[in-house]
Amino acid sequence: MRIHERRSLWRRMRPYFTVFDGPLTAIIIMLLTVSLITLYSASIGIPGKMEDQVRNIFLSFFIMWVVANISPQMMMRIAVPAYAIGVFLLVCVALFGTIKLGARRWLHVGIDIQPSEFMKIVMPLMLAWYFQSRSGHLTWQSYAIAVLLLVVPVGLIVRQPDLGTALLVVAAGFCVIFLAGLSWKALVGLFVAGAAALPIIWSVLHDYQRERVMTLIDPTTDPLGKGFHIIQSTIAVGSGGVTGKGWTHGTQAHLEFIPERTTDFIFAVYSEEFGLVGNLILMVLYLMLIGRGLMIAGNAPNFFTRLLAGAVTMIYFTYAFVNMGMVSGILPVVGVPLPFMSYGGTALLTLGLGAGILMSIQRHRKLVQT
């Protein structure tokens, strides 16, 4: 009888400990392994980085496990409160946030938190709930309200200023709006309107943001100042050649020519040491990550979960595309980390949160009514 009770308890508890999606977890572990190998080299002479990142990884997996145990129905119920809390925190940041390096992005609540980071997940969650509540009778007014829901937090984030995070939140929200059925005619109209608004956008940009764009066009105009990041990172990427200089043998990184080499520019360190072959392997891993996310989105049982899974997947794509483009000198430097590669706690927790959402959708796909 006691044996039967133990088996029953295990059967009741087992679903809570088998929530990780096998393929997605394997891909993330491979990326994190590459990250730790690269971070070890990049952080030589910087004590504590490896230990902190291992702690961040464990916290990320814990968040992933917690979120994977939350059903999509529960996510729908918390979407509106989460969005309201997120906007409220952004307003609090604007009013009495902590200023660091000239930007007001943090809120001190015992520890410093950056509410804008979590809007990358909360925004698609809110928009997916919104379109689910109006599925079957979407009109142009529905899309206009969705754009308004997106503009409010983005405006608060731009005001901090934090252009990189604002672009990622816009990308996450736009993915939901597009996947909800936005017509190609509307897309063309938005593109034309955006092109026409470029002079206005340019006029409201901060000086440092304009300098980033001009530096992208010609970084040699200020090689020791604004252009230093791009010049040194492109030298590192190019000097890696086909097979790279070898692990821990990257001269640009170890002679400290690459700024932020453990965070935003870790791809430059990786490229220099592992070369084109290593870059192809890394890109394959990201393609596998995106492919698995799209597969989960394709198998999702209803409109809400399809939109949410698709948006989370495209967040990963945007992170990787923008960071690699930034380091390679084809996009402006906007401070976007490389997913599951760059050192950092908040970004890694956000990525783990997104992975947990994908795992929850995959796990509950047979339990959610279509």
C-alpha cells in the first residue's frame, strides 16, 4: 500500500518536473556552452564574470521551469495586469528612476531593476491577448488600438533614453500585429509613412543617437571616439579568418581593443577566436532555435498561443540579427545582447522567460481548446 502511494505521488508530481521541451532545451544548452567557453576567454583579467554568469544561467532555468508550468490560459488572465504594471513601472522610472551614464532606465526597489527589459515579453503577451479577444471580427480599428497599446510603452522607453530596448519592444509588438493578419497593403502604407517620417524622427533623436547613425556611415571620421567600437569589432571579426586564431588567443580582445567584450560585443571575441567556421556553427544553432520556436508556433492550438509563440521566436531572431549586424558594422550600435551568449542577468532572465513560454505552449497544446 505504501509503495502504491509513493507511485501515485510521483505520478502527480512528475508533470511538474518534465516540462522542458527536449529539442529547445538541447539547443539552449549548446548555446550556453558556447557562451561560457567564449566568456572564459573574454573575461580573462576580469574576476567574477564566470561565476556570475553560471548563477545567471541557473536563475534563467529556474524562471524557465516556473513559466513552463504556467498554462496558456493563466497567461491570458495575467496579460492585462502585467501590461498595466509594466507601464506603471515605466512611468515610475520616468518620474524618479535611477540615473546611470546619463540615462534614467532603472528603478531602485532594494535592488536596481530595468522594467523596460520585461516589456519585451509583456508587450507580445498583451497584444496576443488583445487579438485573441477580438479574433473573428478584426477591423482596421482593431489594428489602430493595437498600435496605440504598443506606442505607449515604447514612447516611455525612448524617453529614458534607451533606443535599443525600444526597437526590440517595437519588433516584438509588430510581429504580433503582423501575424494577426495585417494586410500587405497596410504594410506598404506603414513603410511609406515611416519613410516620410524619417526627417521628423531624425529631428527628435538625441545627439548621441544621431552620432551612432553617422558613425555607421563612416566610422573613420572619429576612429578614437564614436567610431572606435565599430572599427575594432570589425577588425576582430575579419582577423579571425576561416578557422580563427584559437581559443584564448584573440589579440583584439586580450589587448582590450574590443569594448564591452563580455556583453554586447562578445560576438567579436567569438569571431576572432573561432573564425568563419565557428560563426557558421553559431548561426546553425540560432537557425535551429528559431526553427524550433516556429514549429511550436505552427502546432499551437489557438490564436493566442500561435501569436505569442511566433512573437517570442521573432524576438530571438531580432536579438541575434541586430547584435551580429551591429558588431559587423552593418547596423548602428544600439546595445542589444546576443541571445544566450552575452553576459548579463536581466537579459538572460528575459530570454529564459521567453523559452518558458514556448515550452508551456508546447506542453499544453493538447489541453488548450481550439
